[in-house]
Amino acid sequence: MSNRITTKLQEDKKLLSIYFTAGYPALNDTVQIIQDLEKNGVDMIEIGLPFSDPLADGPTIQESSTAALKNGMTTEILFNQLKNIRKTVSIPLIIMGYFNPMLQYGVEAFCKKCQEIGIDGLILPDLPLDVYQEDYEAIFKKYELINVFLITPQTSDIRIRQIDDASNGFIYMVSSASVTGSKSGFGQEQENYFERIAAMNLKNPQIVGFGIKDEETFQQATKTAKGAIIGSAFIKHLTAKGTNSVAEFVKTIR
């Protein structure tokens, strides 16, 4: 399956992916943030669909989700905001969220809408691999959506191989067992983990998330991996400096 994600992964460079919460800081900031990120050389964007019970998210992303929900963000509004996004933006766009809002919307209806808009993939940390394969894989494939799975330092080699077999884009490599947006720099434990995964020679490239916040951590994470995802640090920057400061943030990374 060729989509914007697989095409992007073939480029000969380390990829910078940025996560932000849709509808934050203000409800209608979503499109401008996406356009500004692309203009400033970001390779891929994860659009966070806010959810009231975000298990994997650290305090920064949780607070932005709560604020976005208070602003009135819903699945329907997000789809409406993005309906013309492909007129101005060509890089891969991934919706990251929890399975519950997708289920409420209707899984097939959600996937169909994603295809219409030009969304390339989904990251749903709470959708188990076996449930996906049994119940939803056919629907994702029908609408040409890549489902991105997460691995952590605690994921067994057997499980990692199963995820690699089931994947057709990249694997989201969580850098540590803690929630997002904590700790500075990567220690020996993380370096060992990055090297262990690299040595497995998986068929899907890995993109590292959690704990990347500046040029140093971006370089560390991409030494063995194809790219890295920055979320909390970018949201903190938006909170402090507003939506006109996207260029300034991206320049600090590379």
C-alpha cells in the first residue's frame, strides 16, 4: 500500500514529526498550526483528537486536551476543520487519539471520513493488536489507512515481531515506560533499548516518541531510528508563545 507515510519514509533523511492537540490553544487554530508546521519543514504531523480520559498522555498533553474539549472540540468539528486541508498541505497527516471517540462515531464512518479528507494513518494506543486484526483491519485497508502501533521498552521481542508483521508504515517506539513529556535527555537504559530494537532489523522503520524536546534529544533518538516525534515540548511552546511562533520552535530542533 502506497500512501504519503510510506513515501515519506523512503526519503533519505531523519524525519521530524510534530504532535499537537486539535482545537488548542483556540478551537480554530488547527489548520493554521498544520500549515505553519509544513511551511517550516516538518515531515509529518500527528493531530491529537482530544479525549476526556487520556491514559498515555502526560500532564502537558492532558491539559491541552481538557482545554480543547472546553473550547468545544469534537470529532465532527475536527473533520469539518480538515475538510479542505489537502488544498494547502501535502505532508503525511495522522490522527492520534483513543479508540472510544472512533467507536462512538462509527469505525467505518470514521475511516471513510479520514480517506475523504486525506488523512494517512491513525495512532490508537488503546486498540489492542488482536482486536484490530480480528475486527477492524479490513476496514482500515479498505480506506487505505495505516494503523500505527506502539512498542515500549517492556514490549517482548515476540510481541514486537507480531507488531512488525501487522504494520505497513512505521512503528511508534515509545522511548520509556513513563508518560509523555517527562525527563530530560536519554540515559543508558534508553540507548540500550534503541540499539536492541535497531538490531532486530524490523521491516518497518521506527519513529521514537516521548521525551524528545530539543535538538540534542532529537539527534539521540534518530541515531538508530528513522525519525522522532515531539509533542509536549511543542504544546508548551504554543502555550507560552502562541500560534505565531511555530517557525521559532522548529528552528530549535534542526
